[in-house]
Amino acid sequence: MKKLLLVTLLLTIFEFNAQNFSMIDQGNRWTVEITQFCGDLPDCNDFEISGYRTNGQEVINEITYTTIEFYNTFTNQWQFSSYLREEASTIYILSTNQDEESILYDFTLEVGDSASIIPVEDTNQNGLADVTAVTNEFIAGEMRKVITFDVPTPDSFISDFEQWIEGIGSTTNLINPFRSVIDASYNLGCFGDGIEFFPFSEEGNCSLLNISEVPEITASLTPNPIRDQSTLTINNFQNNTIISFYNVLGQYINRKKIITPTTIINHNDFPSSGIYFYQIEQNGVILDTQKFIVK
């Protein structure tokens, strides 16, 4: 009987300490506060709040990934960001061309271990970030593992301190850990698990997490990906319909007025292969924004 009670107690303790949350749980949302070092540059926004969210799943190469979207403050729409999956406390991110994975977060790291810094265009970073501390803390309603890093950087005004929080991610930038660029700093502003919002900054601005979902689909593109040409069909077509195209960074590519419910989109309309977005506009109102791929 005593042995039975001991086994029951051990199982209870194990279940209490077992992780019952994940970064890729549906309903998760994050805000990232971006502070620009503008100097004397004109038309530079010193402070900006962007965001990320989990929104559905997609099977790629027979592996199920969670879709991560970001809030594009240029288009004021949620748009595709990345594909993530989790296995054994490790978060993997799929490359843009969908042919290679890399480790984004490894929550099995301990003191003495290091994490590779994924190169980011226009950053001054390279090498490894060393783990200096590992703790368990009650954060956002759960006991979570917190990994503290010493991040190498030659610039004294850029932070050399970052933490990873299990189930939440980086205290700087969700998809680009260790991202401290020359002209900006990134900080986790708020995290939401679908039930509650938890501020991580002094301002504690979680308003972006309340932004409504993407509008009902009003257009479709087939086939997708575009290998030669595809047909875009507008479900509620009007003569004043305009379609605009953006790349994955939200940069404008081109736009045109649509004169029929269906229009042909050609591979050659885009500068290179990759992920793009089309945005449907009628009477100055954005009705739909969808992702597509150009092969």
C-alpha cells in the first residue's frame, strides 16, 4: 500500500511539473515593441508596435506546422510570417522556400551551453550566445523555464542581454531571437494565451492583441503556388476592384485595377520566387489579404 501511495505521489508531481503549454498553441499572440534609432533621419517613426499570432496549421513535406502570422503595420493586416513546429522542447522554423528546417529555440539548454545566432540581414551579429543562467519562474500563469543569454555585440548601446521563456519565446523578437540591429531595438511587449493578456513592458500595451480576425475570404487563387500562371477569382466582384501585391516583408510590388471577376496572374509579374500577398480593395476598403507562393 505504501509503495502504491509513493507511485501515485510521484505521478502527481510529474504531472504538475509537466509542460502543458507550447509556443505553437492556437490562440497565442505576442506584441513586439520596436524602438528606432533615427537620429536626424526624416520621416522616421521612433516607436512602433507590431505583433504575431498562431493561426492554423499546414502540412508540408508530410510534417504538420503551425502557421505564424505577423501584423503588418503598413497594410494594417495580419499576414503570413513563418511555419513552426515543436518537438522535445525544441522549436523548429521552416525556411522560406520550404526545403530546410533550422532550430529557432532549444529549451533543453543549460548553463554552459550556447545557442547559434541565426544571421539576420543588416545586423551586426554572428557567432554564439552563451547561457549564463537557467531558472524556473511563474510567468503568464505557468511555471516556465527561463534561459538567460550573454549575447555578443560590438556596439555598446545595443543590449547584450536576452532571455528565452518556455512557451513564450524571446524577450526581444519572436521569429528573430537575438535580433539587436544597428538602427533599432526589439522588446517583447505583451503575450496572450487566448484567455488572458500578460504585459512584459512598462507600458504594458496589449491593445494589438485585440485586433479582429482576417475578414471573410472574398477571392481565391488557383493553382497556388504559381509556377507559370494562375487564375484569381473575385467572389463578390465590383467594377472598382483593385488588387495590390506585397512581398513577405510587406513591401509594395505592384497594383492593378480588375475589370472582370477573373484575372490571370503570371509568374513573371514577380521579381523572384518566394512568398507574396495579394490584397483586394473595393471603394477604398480592404476586403481580403491572402498569401500565395511563386515557384
